[in-house]
Amino acid sequence: MFEGSYLHGEDCFAIHSRLKFTWWENNVTIDWPFVAFYKVRLSDGKIIRYNEYWDTEDT
């Protein structure tokens, strides 16, 4: 589920999303919000840095 993007300067942005699924074996639902951080080289638009933060504290 895509929740929105955030800009930080002209070459950095983040996308807030979440991974949600249910394991069919035990009917456990996993719901992990995460943020993906990107840094882009402006000359050609290539992503030069990528990082993730997963909020798995409650699982």
C-alpha cells in the first residue's frame, strides 16, 4: 500500500508504504510499515543511494 512521498531537497526523497500479508499456514497477518529513502544523481536521474527502515517493533 503506497501512502505518500516526502521530498528533502532536490535530490533526496522518501516513500512511506507498508507490507501486509497473511500466512496461509497459520492465519497470522503481518503488517509492517516501512519507509524507503532514495538519493538521486541529478545529472541523469539515476538512484545512487537506497535505504529502508522497517517498523517491526510490534511483531
